[in-house]
Amino acid sequence: MSTHENRLSRRALLGSVGGGVAALGVVGAATARGGDNSSTASGPLRYPFQGAHQAGIVTPAQDRLHFVAFDITTESRDDLVSLLMRWTSAAARMTQGQDATPAGALGGSPMLPPEDTGEALELEASGLTITFGFGPGLFRDATGKDRFGLAARQPEALQPLPHFPGDMLKPELTGGDLCIQACANNPQVAVHAVRNLVRIGMGTVAVRWSQLGFGRTSTTSTAQSTPRNLFGFKDGTANLKAEEKAATREHLWVGAGDDPRADWLAGGSYLVARRMSMVIETWDRQSLYDQEQIIGRTKGSGAPLSGGGEFTDFDFQAGGATPTIPVDSHVRVVHPDFHSGARMLRRGYNFVDGSTDLGHLNAGLFFIAYVRDPRTGFIPIQTAMSKNDAMMEYLKVNGSALFAVPPGVGPGQFVGHTLFS
């Protein structure tokens, strides 16, 4: 970014963001990248950045993920707002297959670093979505100090997640003041998006931790088939779906009256992130029978052990005194029937990060879930799972974070505008 751009006022930045976002209404502009392997019958797959809700939540889950959490390093509220404006402009461009800035990878001065890193040249948008979240540290620091005059607007539910039984959390994989979730059907497109947003944030934020993911482990649309996790089982069969409008209003989107001091979050949601390492080698030595008893479903079709097909309702009474679906099976422990009907929209991914120093696969599930209120939609379920779920013998949770995801943006707005206005 040039020295002149760094001196732009907040008003000028807001105006430039509005203009940049509005300009994206023209699909296939000259600055858009070409040549893609993900398309629809009507053309390349692109999701609009603007909308009532942020994209990347109910959007049909893409195949690849790059997630990053940040620490805020500035003490200036103006600098933070400026960053959110620049992030908004860049995200709006990249989700439409364009470079992060108008000058891009090739259009600036040859004597200066390019304004886009360039690894996505010739690649289309690939269904890229970029979703932003705010952590507890945006509002108060570790001592409770009001960092940016926002403490009075911190949502009551936005507190660090509790340390659940069995958690083996690593500080370098936990928490964060801000987060970005980039999902796409091309891994290089997702990495390009995060790389350029990180670059734009230099001097204002620093990366705390990040995670790459492949192979979605849930379905967020009825049009998608159910995928499998690294245990080999179908995952997310009963996940909340975008088409369930009444259910998403009840369980996913924050309501206007949910928290009077956090009215800015209405239309947004809460993002729960949990890094779950799988004890792959031990799991692989279990019999098929034992694996199915632990999960509560058949490994092939995904049907409940009580019978039927994948989408058949569970019969937890089948078997009488010796239940066909064991009381400590995963599906029973987390089922809405035992949690006042609570549901969540899961959006997790598999990961394999090489091997451990013991020669085991460093692999597992990067769990992401969106809920209307984590105090009722996630914490009780995770507590029960940590205490009673037979599957926890094969999972080691070493990362954990909670973020408030603000509502979407319209023309002339930036991510978080409802909070900072």
C-alpha cells in the first residue's frame, strides 16, 4: 500500500470501500481472474460478499478451508476500523475472483512490492467465501481493560470457552481477538485470500494460530451428500441445513432482542472452533463392531443402529435394558432430545498436519460450529460429550476458541460497522 493510501482518512476509506464493493456488481470485469475448475451451469462459482448475513455460514460447504486467528497489536481504534474497512474491500474483491486491490499483482509500480501476492492469477473465485469474527479480546484485554471503548457492547455470551473435561489445550492453538474463515473449492484460492488479508493487517494484527482443512465433514445444504470424517464414518447427517428457515432462525441467527447491550450482533451468529486431534492408530485397531457401537451408526450406510436408512430417526428405546444404541455412543450423547432440542450448524474439516514426534499421524477434525447462543447451543452438549461420550477416548482437543460473527454488510458498509457505529 502506498504512503498516500496509508494517510487516507476514515471517511475517505469508508467511501472507497463503498465504491469498491458496489463495483463488484459487474461480474466478469476486466480485473477478474480467468480459468477455473469450479463452475455452475451459468458460469464460474462466485458467492456475493454482501448480504444480510455473512457468506460462509449457510453457504454450501466448500471442500477446502484456511482458518486464522489474530491478536490485535495496535492500541488505536482508528487503525482497527481502518483495517476492517480495508479487509472488507479486499474480501469483496477476492470473493469475485479479483486481486486483493485494484493495482493487484501486476498493475502497480515495478519498483514497489506488488499489492497482491499473485499465486491466484489465472484462478477463478472457486466458490470462495470469507467470514470474519470478533473474539473476547477485542473488547477487553487479559486484565479486563476496555481496549477500544467497546466493553459496554461485549455480548454476554462472548466469553472464553470453559476448559472441558479431557481438554489438552495448547495456548498457541487457543483464543484470538479476531478470526477469518476462508473456504473455497481450490486450496490455493483459500490460502491466497488469507495470505493477502494477513499482509494487509501487518502492524495492526499478528497471526496467533491458523489451520488448513480439507474434505468438509458436514453438509450445510440439502443438495449436498453426507461426507465422511477420518474415522471413516458419515458425518453431519443431522446437521442444521440452510433450507430449514425456521430452524436457522431458532438455532443459528442472533435475534434482535437476544442481548440488549449487543444489538449490533443481530443477524450474526457465534463461531465455535475446536481442534480435535484423532488417535488414528488406536482407532484403526478397533473392530468394525466396536467402531459402530462407539458412533451409534453403521459405517457403511450411516443408518442408526436401531435400523432404517441414513436419515431414519433414532429409536433410543430399542433393545430395552440393553439398548441397541449404547447410552455412551456419540449420537446419543449429543442428540437434541437430550439437550432441550438444541441444534447447531456444523462446518468442520479434516486435517492432516504431517506426523508427530512419535511417528503418528497429526490428524483429526477441525470442528467449526455456528450457534445462536453458545451457552445453550454448544457448551452443555460439549460438556456431556467430554464426560460421557465413548468417542472421546480417541479424540484429544488441543485448540479452542469462540468468536462473535457480525451480520453481513451492505453498500458503503464494512465488516463490524454495526459495532463501531
